[in-house]
Amino acid sequence: MAGDATRIAVDEGHAEQLPLSGVRVVEFSHMVMGPSCGMILGDLGADVIKIEPVQGDNTRRLTGSGAGFFTMFNRNKRSVAVDVKDPRGLELVKSIVDGADVLIENFRPGAIDKLGLGQAALADRNPGLIYYSAKGFMPGPYEQRTALDEVVQMMAGLAYMTGPTGRPLRAGASVNDIMGGMFGVIGILAALRDRDRTGRGRHVTSALFENCVFLIGQHMMQYAVTGQAARPMPERLAAWAIYDVFDCADGKLFIGVVSDTQWKMFCEDFGLDELLADGELATNPQRCHARERFLPRVREVIAPLTVAEAMSRVERLGLPFAPINRPEDLGGDPHLAASGGLLPVTTHNGQIAGAPAIPVALDAWRPQVRRDVPRRGEHSIEVASAAGLDDETIITLRRDGVLAGPDDADAAH
């Protein structure tokens, strides 16, 4: 492929020392939820084999807001491109699963069973297999519905809480897909621990809708405890008097003042002695109810400052603050660069980009890229050979279009 010379080299050094070394995962998934689960397991040291159609995962070809999905969620995996609808391809896949500890799937309910790859069928062949299903809904009245992150955000109240009244707004990232994959990892790790005791696998399920309900649970409990319905975030009564985005001379800055001690420091440093002397603003609850009276004055003193100047002052005071970054700004973030928070991966056009690492450290160790984002079928031959196929059979399967290798047509996509 173009840019091959710049691809991240495979680094399996010290792989046996990684937390999930020795765990083999077979992944039948696309888009975000299943792949994010597989990526996390791979980052932690598992050998993740991604099973793709011969033409490759459709996620590779997404454009617009989906253009980054494949590059983000498929590092530290091996790719096998195979036609599972052909009996020979299906048998190869079953042989691969026979040697696996975990299977990940996000097919529609019943679809994978029709292929002969359902949990019950594979448990007969591999009783210790942890079988993870990434779904839209847990079993129940909704389970046959088509779910997307946007769908469940609307259903579970997250969109209602994010936008102003009458204007539900989905969160600006795939929060349920990604968090659903994270809950999949939690369930898989629990099932692996259980298998250590029992020798038996488990069928683990996580779902987008239930995930989003969990995210919104604090607002459900607010109503249960107080009898007052939670208001959308843009209209909420803030818990702190200063917890806002402020205009600066060259941009915007979020600042929080979340205690009476911080209020005193803030007023003294920003020359707001008249507010500090106002007895009706002495406590945070008093200030919360007087925001409309004093916030214009606070905005007035911050407005002439540049973002850098304001950040320097509030950081010195130890106050919560944040510049209003865009996603494209984070590739050059000095903290992420210093903390190991960005991992080099190769995009489909051969460019090296910094992808976010999973936000976990074990002592001083942070997960690294051992395997670059795979090309379609990049590892088909080595995995098929390890599964017991001889060279002649592999050649025949490739000739017949059942198995695609890395040098086959369109393998770069």
C-alpha cells in the first residue's frame, strides 16, 4: 500500500509480560461498540483476531463522521478476511474459535446463529469460550429494534438532558458505543476470572440502551430523592455559583469556583473586592441564587484578558479551568504527549496519526501499539496456517475468493 514504509512496526517484545498475554480473542464486529471492546483487550495484551468479510469491514470505507472509526478502534489486532458463508471459510473460522478464549460479536439477534456461530453451538466445541454479544438492547420487548447511539440517547433521556428544552441534542461522541464496549470488557474479565474457578465459559452481553440508562441514572435518582425532575443541563440550577464559559479577548475559557475558599481567592486575585465584601454572597448557596446579579461583573473583569493570561491566573490559584478545545487541537496537547496518552497509528492513506490511548496505567506502564491498524486480510495466511491449513489449501481458498491475503486486490483498504 502507499505509505507502507512508514507503517508502525510490529512490536511483540515482552508481550508475554502484558496483563492479558495468552488470552486469544476472535472478533466478529464492525463500527464502534464491538471493535472498542476488542481494542481494549488488545491494548492490554490479548491476541485479537479480527474476522472480516473478504471485501473487508465496511467500516473501513465510511466517510464523514465515521471516517476515523476503523483507525481509532482496530489497533493491536490481526485481520483475517474470509467468506464465512462458504463452508470452507466457515470451517476455518470454527477452527480459529476452537483455540480462542473470547469471542466478540455484534450481529443482529439471531443472525450469527444462522451461520452456525451462535453461543450454544460454539460452546459444544469450546466449553471454556467466553462469548460476548454487543447489542442494542438486552433481551426484552425492544431487543429486535435497530439501535444506534443516537437512538438510545433519545430513548434514555441523555439527549433531553444535553440540549435545551424542546431541542434534544445527542452528545458529540459515540459515548454509548464506546462505554458499551468498556462494559463488555468488564464482563469478559469477570467471566475469565470465573472460568479460572469453574473451567466453563459464559455468555456476556452489554447493550447500548441499558448503557445509556446507566449514564442517566443520577438524574433518575435525583427525581426519586427530591421529587423534582432534572432540568436539561443548559437550564439547570448550577451547584456552584461560578461554573461557566467566559469570553476572553481572543477566545473562551471555562472557569469553576466551587468552594467558599476558592471564591475568596478568586475575588482577591481578580480585584473583585466589592463582591467579597457583599454579605449576601458569603456562601455558595447564596451566590447560586444571585448569579444574575454578580456574573456580569465577573465577565467584565475576565473579558480583557487573553485565554493564556486568564489560564495562568486561575491555574496559579488552583481553580478548575479548561480552554475550549476542538478534537483536532488534541493531537498537539503537551500533557497527552508527555503522559503517553497518544499512540502512533497509520491511517488508510499511509499517514501517521496520534490516536488516544486507553486511559489506564498499571504502575508506570501504559498500553502501547504492538500491532498497527491492520490492512484487510493482512494476517489471513499466518492465522490460517496456525489453524492447520496447508499451503495448497490456502492457495485454493485464495484462488476461489474464500480467503483474502494482504497482497490481494484492494487489500490496502
